[in-house]
Amino acid sequence: MSLLQEVEKPLLDWYDENKRSLPWRENKNPYEIWVSEIMCQQTRVEAVKPYFARFLSELPTVEALAQCPQEKLMKLWEGLGYYNRVRNMQKAARQVMEHYQGLLPADYEALRGLAGIGNYTAGAIASIAYGIPVPAVDGNVLRVVSRVTESREDIAKQSVRRRIEQEIQEMIPKERPGDYNQALMELGALVCIPNGQAKCSQCPLKEICLAGLHGTVDSLPIKSTGKSRRIEERTVLVIQDGSRAAIRKRPSRGLLAGLYELPNVLTHLTEDEALKWVQSQKLVPLYIRSLGEARHIFSHVEWRMLGYQIRIQQLEDGHQGKMIFAEQEEIRRTYAIPSAFDAFAGFVKGDDHGDDYRRKL
């Protein structure tokens, strides 16, 4: 018996006693499992719960997702980030409507053929919803397996991931494939956690885990780092016309494509330079104050931002160039503003009404 074959019983016994109560575990609805798995990528499970409830309330079926207007879809996803995830979900929903009569296929390879669904998500849907014995290997599973086997292979390599998928495929229990996959993920999320915080004394695998027995847990898994992030300096402007605030739509391609943003400039501006930029947009600034600094990290770029809040002379209508001046309630209800702007968006949405402007002009 291989080492990983010894995992099944203690792992499933532990899962039966310790699994979290999560809304998408209440039944085996493949659509709900799909939504939860996509939401939980790059986002903590606890943070996902309110988004999941809101999304399912508005879009309870594949058909509803396929037909949802783009702006509403982006608003429902607002705050989760990585917006291409939900764009791909809608593409996949339309594929399911066209080719599978609105039901996610009970077939691993067919699931992999849908937009935005790779090996892991296909494995999760197939095993949890349909009881198909296929692996679902995410970062948690890679970490658990690397530590149990004390593997020093680089988990960032696709060849290593494929090998682990194959090993799990050979031993996954045909009676409980979904529980087995979820148990491995749950163990990695709750006990076998990264960054020197593993709770080895609580682990059901502590008697067989080689890294635990040899004291090498903190050095595993091995994961090579990618290229360093590009740094971009930006100035973000909260431009307000009475109770209205300026937003604008980003280009249809590239980072945060098609979402709404606060006006911003690709450099750090002084107060005088910020006022001149506002004037260049044919707006008349009245007051300005600094909103301080913030940063936001994307996969390959880091924004280092300065913010200014600027009051301008009242406009006759709600448009100026590419900018839309909208009421705070309308912005909260309608427009999806990426979390990259969270440090300053509260001033636009009316969450912060600071009145300590410094007169500039």
C-alpha cells in the first residue's frame, strides 16, 4: 500500500466530524457547486458567502446567468475581483444552454470543454455533484500531498500537478469521490495551512505525514515564484459636482475590462497638477483635499496610488467627455467599481462625507 492510500480512512473520518457548514454543501446542485468553486478561487470562503447568496438570489439557474445583462453581472460580482472569472461563467452558461439543454453535463471532459473550466473545477463539479471518481486538485490539495509525501518537487510546474492528479485518480474512493476531494481541500484550508501556521497536532494524518514526522512542514511545499510585478504609479481623482461623482468606463479589453472606475492618471500628480488636469477636462475646480495613499496588487502589476477629492462647479448635465456624473445611490446600485479603488470609492458612494477641504482656487 502506498503512503497516499493510507490517507483515505483517517481523512474521511476527520471530514465527517469537522467539515464546515457551507451553503453550497446543502445539496449537490451542480450549478451552485460551479458558482461556489469559481467564487472561491482567489477569495476566502467566509468572504464568498454573502456574494454567493446574492448571486443565486438574482441568477438561480444556468439560463438566468446566460441571459443576464453585462452591467448587472459585473455589479453582482463587484468586490470579488478577477472579473474574467464571471465573464467566462456567462460564456460557459451560454454553451450549456446551446449544447446541454441548460444542465451542466455529467461528464468530466465535457465540463473541461466549457469556458473558464479547467481540470480542478471540472473535477470538483463532476465528483461532488455527480459522484464521478476524478480528482480536484487545488493549492490546498497540492500542499497537503506535498507534505504528506515530503515531496520537494515544484508545485508550480504543470508536470507536478498532473502527476499528483494521476496519483489521486488511482486511489480516489469510488463510493465517496466528492467527499474525498472536499476533505483534502478542507484539510488544507483548516489544518495544513501555509506560512508556518500548520496545526499539525490537530491533523488526522499526523501519524503518516512524512513532513510532520521529519520536521519539514514549514519548508514545504516548494513553489517557484514567477516574474516580479510591474509597479504603476497612479493618481485617483474623486471629482464631485454637488451630490454627483464622476466615474468612467474602462476599455473593453485589458485589465478590469468594461468596468467603471474613478478617473485616474498614470503618474503621481501634485495638488496643482491634479487641478490642472481637471481644468484640462473643461471642468472648473473649487476645492481640493488629499485622500492619502493606497495600493492594490494584481497578478502581474501593483498600483501605488495617490488620491485627491475635488469639488467642481455645478454642471448642466451628467456628462463631461468620457466621464459620467452619477448620484451616489445610482453608483451603489448600478455601477460595478473594482476593489482596486476601494480606498477612495467610499467618497464616491457616500460612505465618507469628509468636509475638511482646503481651498485651492
